[in-house]
Amino acid sequence: MSTRRDVLPDAMSHRPRYSVEHLLRRRMHGMVLPGFDRIAGPPAPRVTTYIHEAAGLAVAGLGGSHGSSVISCTPCVSRGASAIAETDSGARLFVKALGPGGFGYENEAVVLGLLGDARKSGIRVPAPELLFWDPVRHVLATTEVGHSASLDVVLRTADARAAATASTLVGRALATVHAARVDVGPLAAEGRVHPFPLDDLADLTPSELSSGVGVDFDEFVACVQSVSAELGRLREERFDPVLVHGDLRAPNVLVGQSRDPAEDGAVFVDWELACVGDVAADVGTVLAEALATDLAVHGDIRTAGLWNRIFLDSYQGRSPMDEESVLRSVRYCGTQLIRGTLSRLEHQGTLGRVGRLQLILGSAILRDPARSKGVAW
């Protein structure tokens, strides 16, 4: 795995045109390529044109089962080089292509294939179905997840009852993934094992601090260093390795708006960081997203504790956890709160009041998860 000493200072000096958090995620998963910091994305019109070409390639590759041509292609700005393509038969596909920064989808194709095998065995997998994958052109197509809203949108805009329902649906869906015991042999064989979040940020030199993004980057790293002992203990804890999503930020958690009682109601998208890991990492990320959303909307955490208790109760209804696993999930929640301030630094250049609150809350939860009961869960 590349270290920050190898990659980030040089990358930051060139001011990359892609997300710093995206770079960190790539680096932490051992996927940074030489010269990655110098890869610039094509201008927006070219992305739009290329994704339309990619959609046409996917439809042609499906041999007519989903139509013969693309009649419309609507780019999904929030999800990289991707789009919803509608064909002449009325079919709607979600299409991804190799986007700016050169981030590919080989891993997602493998994982969606494994989930497809689980689906064939009768498991209701809360993930899109893989329809097409071209490993040469890096074009991937899945079923579209319609009539849904991302978890952060639901928690921001829904009334208390609807938000509680969403938390229940997400807990149930995530438990289904973890309890399915999907065969992770292909992932383990390729070394796709979940690295520990923030593993290489606890020991940075002054020059590395000065090369970080945002005027408060040193404050962020100081927080990481202050909880290095807790991070070390969490990293060393043993767990039962299963398939985990690995990136359950709120935009990747879609809550269905359908009233069909047969539907689970929540779907997880963007599986490119899925790997062999600890269920506590996924659970903790969802807990952290609810807290971060509450902080962003209200400047406090007046409702997130209730959302998270409902989510955990729903999760454990299908996939029970012992007390140790629950506490480990809450520790991961604290870790993800700390990690989540990176994008704030990149986009705003400063932590701001909410970012500082998130750092304080994350470190407090990580240090003493049991005392956070009623606040984080």
C-alpha cells in the first residue's frame, strides 16, 4: 500500500481536479497509479458524449434484450461519469464509464456478479443487478434504482415518521447483505480485504501537514493523532470477515419511495469499494451519516440518536450482533465522522463550526462508545 509520504504531498502541490476524499479512498485501497495526480478529467461536454457512447455500447452488448438503441441519456452529475439511459423499448439502465481520474469498476463488476449469484439462490439482495460489463472499455450497466431518494435527503426533508421508516428499511437491507454470507473467496484471493480507515494518517510530518488541503488540515490531523491509540485498538480487533459495501455514505444508500409492501425499500449502490471486511464498518458508517446529517441541518444531534437506535434494532432483527460488535460499530461511527471532514476541507477550505463539531463528536465516540448511548445510538 502506498503511504501518504509517497503520494499526497506531490499530488497536493498540483491541486488535483478530483476529490481529495476520492484520492484518499483509492490510495487506502492500494489503487493509486504512478502519476495519478496529473490525470485530469475531460471537459464536461466530452464526458456527456462519452457516457452516451458507453450507453450505446451496453445496449448493443445486451443483444436486444433491453432494446436496440438509446433514445435518451441523462448524466448523473453526483455519481461521476454515469447516466440513466432509456432505450427504444422503454428499458432504463444505469450506465457507468471510466471517468475523470481513471477510477475503474472492475471490483464493482466482480461484487455485483457475486451478489447476482446470491440473488439466484433466493436471497433478496438490496443492490442493482449487473447487466453488462466490458473490461476493456470499462463500461458497466446495471438495472436502474427508480422511485428512490438518498438517505441524507430523506433524513433532511422527511417528517419524523418517514425518517424512522427509512432507518428501519436501511437496517433491514444492510442486515440482508451481511447475513447472506456471500462467497468472498474471489475477493480474498485478489487481496481485496478492507484496510483500516485513517490507518496511515496518524503519523504525519510538518511538511506533510502543510501540503494538505484546506487551512484547517493540521487541525484534522491533530484530531487523528489524538485518537491514534483508540484507532490502533480498533484496527487490531478480530472479526468474522464477510462481504461489506465499504462506502455507505448517504448518497450511496437509496430509500425506495414505492408503497409496495413486498419491497425491502432500500438499495445500496456504487459497490466499487466493496471488499472482505467487518460488518461493524458498514454499520458504523450508516450511524455516522445520520449524525453528520443532523449536524449539517440543525447544528446539533437532536434526532440522530433516535434514527440510529431504530436502524440498529432493525439490523439486529435480521442479523443479531453481540455487545462487543455493537460497540465496535459505534467506534467505527466515530472514525467515519472524523474521516468525513476531509470532503468539507476540500470543498470549503475550512472545517467551520459544523466540521469542528463533527471532529469533536467523532473523537468522543471513538474514545468511549458506551457513553455515547442515546447520542449516537
